[in-house]
Amino acid sequence: MRPFIAEIDRAGVRAASLVRQILGFARPQQSVREVLPLGPVVDEALKLLRATVPTLIEIRTSWDANAPPVSVDAGQVHQAIVNLVTNAADAIGSRPGRIDLAIQAAELGTRRPDHPRAQGEPVHPVTVADDGSGMDRATRNRVFDPFFTTKASGKGTGLGLSIVHGIMRSHDGAVTISSRPGHGTTVDLYFPAAELPEARPKREPGIATERSRTERLLFVDDDEALVELMRTLLSRLGYRVTAFNDPWRPWRSSGRGPRPSTG
């Protein structure tokens, strides 16, 4: 029974992966961007990939020291790199091969026809190139179509490059592919330059006023644990605290009679 159980386990993993990719494609999450250097983000993805890429395939990296940071969602960039390197390894197959990753400094060249940014606006390319089997023009024109794949049944979902395309669009960037049969494939990810935060004006030094913190505070919440916590914290700050976990307790404590009707 062991071989059959192992196959069930592998099928379950493939199914779970497919569902996650479908959900990621159909309901992309809101990206949370930070201004980060791309090198460490790509390196983190490669740590995971080196254990899965066949040992006959060499992975080489080249990071331009002058490449400035960009505003990215690190998790989404990680996902894009994993998809691209996995595709490159599949294109090479079981023979010896090479995958090159490069991060370049700002490119100020002519605007590409498929690039949404303005002409001359700086972008920062991340390149993933392989010496695999390559693609013909017809295949290359469909690589971003959801569920399109040239892999054998059960070997691919056809969502990897669609997700990469969506990630780059969510970053206001672009992705381009160049490939020829027998000459490998090169994928370029273009990230727009990060906008530097505006310098805040310096505040003139003022006269600090020290509060005596002798005021009386009323704190009301229906969570008894939170009431005790706030009573302790505020008391330590010097306030005189009256705290209740019943919103009508102050009314009754004031001697105004029973709880008023809300009807």
C-alpha cells in the first residue's frame, strides 16, 4: 500500500498548489510595499530554489551595486522569482544547464511599446535567463494566457507566468520575454523607481509642558480583563481611574435610579 499512499500524497500536494495558484490569480491580494533593495529579496527566493533545482543546473547571480532600492511587496517578488526559475529549470530539463539572474541599475532608455511607464522614467530591470529549449513565436505570444502550458499533463498548471504578469502590473511595472527555439529564454522584470519621501520641515523647538496627570478618568469596556489592564496602566501614570465593565454602572453609581429605557 505504501506506493499508492505516496502517490495520493503527491496528488494532494499538487492539488493544493493548484488551488493556491488559482486563488492567487482570481483574487490577488492587496500588495504591501516597502522600499527595499532587490538583491536580498531575490537571494531569499534562491535559498528555497537551490534545494529543488537539479544539481546539473548552475545558478549564477549578478547584482549591480549601484541599483537603488524600489518599492515592492517582497512576498510577491519572491513568488515571481520562484515561478521564473522553476520554468527555466523545466526548460533545461535533465541535461546540464545554466540560469543567470541579474539586477541592473536604473535604465533610462527609450520606452518599450509594452511598458506602461512614461518615456525616460527610470526603471530597474531584474533578468532571469536560461539556456534551455527556448520557444517559438506562437508559444511566446501565449505565455501570459492563464492555463496555457506546453508541459505534459500533470506537470504544469499554466498559471506561473500569468501570476508573474499580474504581480508586475500590480507594481506598475512590466515583464517582457525574448526567446528562440534552441537558444534559451530571457525574462525581464521592470520595476519603476521608488519615489523618495519628501523632506519634512524641521520643527522649531518649543516649550515642553508637563502634565500633572492628577485628572480623574472614567474607563468603560465590556471586557473585564481589558478594564483591569487599563486601570493598572493609567494608575501607574498617576491618573485617578474609575473603571467599569458595565456601561450602566456609572449611571447607577450616580444615584440616578435604575437603568433608563432605550425603547
